[in-house]
Amino acid sequence: MSIRIGIWGYGNLGRGVECALKQNPDMELAGVFTRRDPKTVQILTEGASVYSTEDVEKMKDAVDVMILCGGSATDLPVQTPKCAQMFHVVDSFDTHAKIPEHFAKVDEAAKSNGKIGIISVGWDPGMFSLNRMYANALLPNGKDYTFWGKGVSQGHSDAVRRIDGVKDAKQYTIPVDSALDAVRNGDTPELTTRQKHTRECYVVAEEGADQARIENEIKTMPNYFSDYDTTVHFISEEELKKNHSGIPHGGFVIRSGKTGWNEENTHVIEYSLKLDSNPEFTSSVLVAYARAAYRLSQEGQSGCKTVFDIAPAYLSAQSSEELRKQLL
Amino acid sequence: MSIRIGIWGYGNLGRGVECALKQNPDMELAGVFTRRDPKTVQILTEGASVYSTEDVEKMKDAVDVMILCGGSATDLPVQTPKCAQMFHVVDSFDTHAKIPEHFAKVDEAAKSNGKIGIISVGWDPGMFSLNRMYANALLPNGKDYTFWGKGVSQGHSDAVRRIDGVKDAKQYTIPVDSALDAVRNGDTPELTTRQKHTRECYVVAEEGADQARIENEIKTMPNYFSDYDTTVHFISEEELKKNHSGIPHGGFVIRSGKTGWNEENTHVIEYSLKLDSNPEFTSSVLVAYARAAYRLSQEGQSGCKTVFDIAPAYLSAQSSEELRKQLL
């Protein structure tokens, strides 16, 4: 019997989960849950239905794992604990400072209902965290570096769009090659914000808008741009649509550390991602951890977990014997 | 109380474990076990003792986890199951085809004595296997590539040394940059052995030896060299000592895969290692998994495990709360 997956929220992430399920034959889409009128939501999977989130309790026995596809600011803090009363849940909660609080709420809801909750799943937090953790455990005497990009930052793109005279915009975060190379060489430089990443903005200005003023407002914007070397390109709306409509992202997690009786040897561990679609990759990670949630529950476990708490084999559709034979 | 570690076998790997323990204050060296006369073995750790492997049973209650530092051909198949009757054990068994058999033997010994055994720990098998497995679970629709090097291959160096007229030799395995780049770009090329790696030999010839014959014997040696583009450099003994006495290694595990309803998006996951000392890095991995073995046993678990079966958090000296706060 396949694992029955519910999708809560049908934006880029929800659609990504739907696509990922297609590639995992041990799972099936049990339903998409939306706050909109279900009749207005078109999904891709033949035979699957869209339900109102208000009717979710009726689906209590039809869904094994609910994948929460809302935002971390206001959706997940409410939805994940609520759903954990009825289903095993997986979310991509990424407000770093609030993880302990979110963990506690999901843990309580999940434990008192015999459910598994896995939070902060994706690539950062998620696979990047996992690689930071493994590398720290292997090389306790070392230094971590995380670089993001090249990729689209939604928050920074939004910030540019809010500037007066800007019709549309896309912002790319780009790691600085020379900093990456220094870290890869096993040097352990102290890098400022400006030395690690540059920012590149593609801006469609409104007709007659003062481009010099827009460029200056971007480059001097505190928190978002003022600490970085930023390049601004003014382009046409057509160009933006044609060349900048994707949502690529990625990055690098590097740890370099010393071993040897006198710390004479240097080692560099690097993990990197190059993603055509940030939400589709995040969805793929969510789906693998949904499998893990289901399996852990089959063993009688309950409560909240993170990527740190889950043995890798639970993510794979293959058996332990197959994994040992084929991938070890 | 710290975790008491035994080292079985004191070659490069055993010494690496000793060095790694120095960096992990929650563990201590309980003793080194050797087949040699213990009086002839000098170790680095003040206050620690060397014992004969014949006296190991007397140390049953003084060691928590025994780290086996012998070879996979004849040592580990016997020693790991034997030690698993008395201690939790960790080894770096790397004879791929015999892993299921080794697993079964260690599992039986460990289970019937309430011990934990973790086998095939290191970087390949080990961290590379782990990364292949994670990447396969996240991107089921994709293709794996493993490249090794630049690094010293002990087996290939030995093969060159066995040639008549060769006094000493070192062989490096080198990944082909253009193949690496193609894979990183998300292409999924079919690569032959020759297209993935080249081999470079540094040879000290005996006086008067026929260098042309030696070079030809190397380049045409079946299994070891005939399928590769091989370069042979004749150098002096001094030069070999000065420039080629290290044991660096490393490599790349890359998976590229497709997502999207029509497989329209490509993602590339890459994990790489650049190691000054192959045995010291392997040792560092062994020590982290020794911590995991101890912790699993504290939970009452027993039997044989691999890196696939062990939740990442068990490797770290930090608590789950700290990990969530600092590394997630």
C-alpha cells in the first residue's frame, strides 16, 4: 500500500510536491488542501481532488502525511502544530531564530496525538544544515563557510519592487569566486559580508522614472544592499520575462579543518547545490522526509524531529539490503 | 564520563585515530592493541598503554568501543566479528562485494552479545556512500557519478613497485576536468573508464634498468593501467621522498537529476573531499561513528549498522538542542 500524501497550500512549493510525488511510486497524492475555493484550483494529477482546508478533519483517515507548503512568517507556526494533531507532518519552516519555539509546539501536538512531525526540511535549513553538522562532527577543529547562489532571492527582489518607479525586478545573490577559492584551498579567511557575496538587480523602471535615483535607493538600502557590492541593470519588461523568469538557486557549504598530532594536515569538505528551481528541489526534499515520517511512525515513534534526528536509510524507497549492496 | 576507545592495530589508520581522539574531549584512549611485542610500539598519547592483542579479553571492561584499524583483505573479516563479542566495534571494511557477508557475521556476533557494530565507515565506503544515498533519495530521476583523486592509490603504487627494475613508486589517480565539468553542467554523459580518470606514476628506477621497458609494462598492465591514459615520470629517490611522501586523496560524488511535471528542471548535487591525509580523515570518520556506537548502545540497541542506519545527530558531541540552535 502506498503512502498517502496531502498537500496543504498550492503555490510553487505545493506544485513542486505534486511533481515530486509523480517520481516516487511508493507514494500517492491523497488530496490538495487550499484556503481558496477548491473549484478555482486546477491541479496536475489526474484523479486527485482539491479540498477546502476547512474540511481537513474529514480527511483524517485518508491522509498519512501532510506536507505543509505555506510560508514561515504566519502560515507554518499555526498550520504545522494544528495538522500534527491529525496527520504526520513535514514542513520547511525557515525562520532560524524561531526554530526552538516551533519545534516545541509541533513536538507537543505530535506527541499527544501519536504523530511524527519533521520541521525545517529543504536545503537551507535542510541539506545544508545536515552537511554543516556532518562536517563539524568529522573535523571538530575547523571553520564553516556557507555561500548562497547564484540564485534569486525573493525577499531582495520584493524590496526592489517596493521602490517608487520600479515596475518589476529580480535580484540575484552571487558568491564571490575569489572567496570561494580561498576557502577551498584550505585557508580559513575571515570574510566580511561584502567579500562573500555580490548582488545583481534586473529592474524594469516605469516610464519616465528617474533611473539614477532608483539605482541609488537600491544600493544604499540598509540590511538588504548597503553592505554589498550591488550592480543594477535596467531592462525592458520583455527582457525580464524572457531571461529572468526562472527561480534558480543553490550554494556551497564548506568546512576546512586540521588533523594530525600537531594539526599538520588540512582537509576540505564541500557540499554544493545548483538548482534550476528552488521550490521544486525543496519539494523533493520534503517528499523524501515524508517517507521517513511514515516509516518512523510505523515503528511506533512520535514527536518532532529535524533532519539531524533521522537515519538516512529512512529517506530511500530501497530496502537496507539493497542500499548496502548498491550504494555503500 | 568519557567514552573509552580501544585502537586495534597501530599503522597509519591507528595513529590517525589516536590523533583524532585528541580533538574529541568526550572520548579517551583506553589502549592500543597490537600483534607486535607491545614493548616495541611507541604511541603518542601520554599515560596510555599498549597491549598485546592476545590479552584483549582482560580489557573487556576497560574499553567501550574498539576501533579496528586493520586491512579488509584478511584482518577485518576475522577481527571485527571477534571483537564484537566483547566491545562495540567500528571498522572501515571496504571490500565492496563482501559487505553483505561481513555485515551478517558482525550482526550475529554483536546481537548475541548486546553490542553495536558499525562497518564500512570512512569516506568511500562511508561519506561518499552517504552522499550517493541522500542524493538518490532526493532526486530519484537522475544519474550518479563518482570521481576519485587527485590522490595516491596504494594498490596501484604497489603494482608499479612489483615491476622488475623499479626501486620505489607512487601512483596518483586524477579525475579528468572536462568530464567533471560536463557532469557539473547537468549533462548526463556516458563516460568510459578512460574518460573519467588519468593515472600518473612517479618511478624510481634501479640503476641501469631499462626505463622504456618499465614504462611499457606499466602502461599495458591489465586491470591497473591498460584502460587509462597513464603518464610515467622517472625521478630520483630524493625527489620521491621530498615531493611524494604524503598520502593525499579525495574525490567527487555528483548526482544530477530532473524535476518538474515534464522533467523540465535540472539539479546538480555535489559532494567533494580534498584530503591532505587519507588515513587521518578516515580515522576522523571512524571516531565520530564510535561516538554514535556508544550512544546507540546507551539506548539499548544492538547489532550491525552502516552509515545509512545512523541518525546524523549521534555523530556530534553537541546536544540535539544545541544542534538545532546552531547548525540547523
